[in-house]
Amino acid sequence: MAHLAPVWSKLTPLTVVRGEGAFIFDTEGTSYLDATSGIAVTSTGHSHPKVAKAIAEQAQQFIHAQVNIYTHYRLQELADRLEAITPEGIDTFFFSNSGAEATEAAVKLARQYTKRTNIIVFQGSFHGRTAQAMAMTTSRTGYRAGYQPLPAGIFVSLFPGFPRVGGGDGVGFNEAIDYLDYLLAAQTAPSETAAMVIEPVLGEGGYIPAPVEFLQAIRERCTRHGILLVADEVQTGFGRTGKMFAVEHSGVNPDILVMAKGIASGFPFSAIGSSHDIMKEWTVGSHGGTYGANPIGVAAAIATIDVINDEGLVDNAAQRGAQLTAGLRKVAETHKEVGAIRALGLMVGVEIVDPITGAPDATRTAAILGELFARHHIIAMSAGTFGNIIRWMPPLIVTEDQISMILDGFLASVEATARR
């Protein structure tokens, strides 16, 4: 298309005109099952009637109510809703527009509260594309290449299960914890470490869930050393993993919670949550944003939370995720090119490997995705450092029949590409 920046990578050639539930429709009226949810964003499906109505009604009252100048009347309502569904200790909220902005806010808050500078992140992470967030992102060189130097003070620790180049077993729990302790002893002392920032499930890194014991061990070290634990739940939050937030699977309570993507069903909106004791140390005026706490975003977020609760979408994510995972494992039993399958709710990753060597196979992955799209009208995406993970993230409203469509299409696509 003319006059559009070519920097955007493109998954499909589609030009779409509308979306409904789990489907999108192109200019020819052809429907496609969207198993990407706009990269795990359209949690309640495309244009859920209740969310669309809330947005339309709010647009008639206020489009922009600048939060530094006056307080929009529904702001407190959203804060109350979030306090009710977030982990214990998270009771005070700051709103912005994107996951990267929320990540930046979390880092600034951690540094102001602790009066320390350094941040520990974990191998395979993705935290965004702004300068600070890029410095924290380690899942793929393409996200950082050409932008050095990036902000300093970022230290990278190991993530259990992160795959090796040749396809062998990834880093184990003990090795990962030993390296974290080494990092604190050798590179960033606890007295200069403000926060550890972790995705409870690696997103761009390949849909790898953090083991429960790993999150608990990180929590213990953060508590012992006065380091803040930041859970980046941009992709995992709002029911995606079969819990409202992924940290609930481990019983770990973070000090700061980062939220975006599914929070407002696709309207650009994000938040961080923390305790009032931490938030009150954030110097007034040291952070903000012209569009933060946008009233349309607030309305969309409230409606999204209502739909998730009223329609039982957290439970549906758990059930449909189990159905999808079981079906994928059945395919893997008879197809050696289908490797490890990792899942938490409707956040499901499938490794595609060379059937002889077991090495990551990005070419075969792309072929399967192309077959899914062209022949079965199913849109899915890849992930992972080596480009060989097919990640399934359909909307939380996805049905049993739609999951069956995905499984049928995947099996046929694996078999079709194996014959080439």
C-alpha cells in the first residue's frame, strides 16, 4: 500500500473489513478463524457487542479527559474492578496506552521506590520496543539490532526450559537458580538491584511457562534482598492462561503487575498495579502521559472485565486450552516433526522440529502456517528465538467446535507439508 511505512512485518496479505467473535472477514467476504487474537489482545473476541456498546456510549460523553487536569468519573470504577481481580497486595493503579509504556512505568516506579538502578530480566524475554523495553528484551536479535546502545543497568538471568540451538533439553531449574544467585553475587549486587522483571509465560520467547518453583524461588530472593518482583502479564493477563493472572498458578504475589493486551479487548490501554505503600513513593509529576487513563479505554476495560466474569471466560480458557493441548499431543504421537507442546490455558506453543535431528525447523514452521492460512482459513503465528514455535492464542470466547477446526486444520497442514 502506498504511503504506509514498510517497517511493519506482515503475517498475511489480507485487507479486512470487520471482525466477529473468533472470525475476521476480508474485502471479498471470506472468513478466517483468527487464532492470533491480534497477538493475544481481543480477549472477548472481535467487537464483542457489550464492549463495542461501552466504547460507543463513552465516545458520546468524553473522548479525551486529560487525567492531570480533571478526573474522569469512571476512573475510580475501573480501579475498584482491578483491585478486586488482581493478586493480593495490588491495590493502586496507573494507566497508560501500551505494554511497552507500562513496562517503562514499572521500571521507573521500581527505581524510585528502591532508590536502586539495576534491573534483572530473564532469557527469552520480550518486554516491548521502546528503548528501555528493548534493553530488557532478549528473545530475538531482530528486536534490538541496529538500535544500540540501549539503556544500561539491565542484567540477564537464565529461564528454565529455554531451548538450546540444537534442540536439546533446555536449562534446568537448579542451573537457572544457581545463575541468578551468581548474578547477584558477581554482576548486580542486591543493594543496587531495583527489580526482577519476568513473564510468567515467555511470549515471544516461545510460550514457555515458568515453573512454579522457579517463580517461588525468585519471590523468596526478592523478599530477602528488598528487590521488587515485577510480573509482566501483558500477554498472560485477563484469563489467557486459565486464571485471571498467570501468577495465580504459582501462588506468588508480585510487587508490581504489568497489564495490557487483553485488558480492553483491543482498545489501546494498559496499566500497572502495585501497593499504595509503593505507589506513594513515586514522586508526583515524575511520570505521566497525555493519553493515559483515556475514558474510552477505561470504558472498554470495565466492559471487558464484566464480559470475562459474566461469560465465564477464564474457565472457558482453561477448558478449551485443555482440549487444544490434548488434540495437539495426539498429533505429536504420530508426527515426529511436532515436538514439545507447552500450554497454560489458551496460551499454547507447539515446537516444530526436523523429524530426524530434532533441531528447530523454522522453514517447516512457516510452511505449516502458510498451509493453515491458504487451505484452511486459519490464522496463526510463530514465536521463539529460532522461529519454530506455532503459538495458539485464540480469543477466550472460542468454542469447542472452533478448537476442533484448529486441530483438524493443523493435522492436515502437518501432513501436507510432510509430503513436500
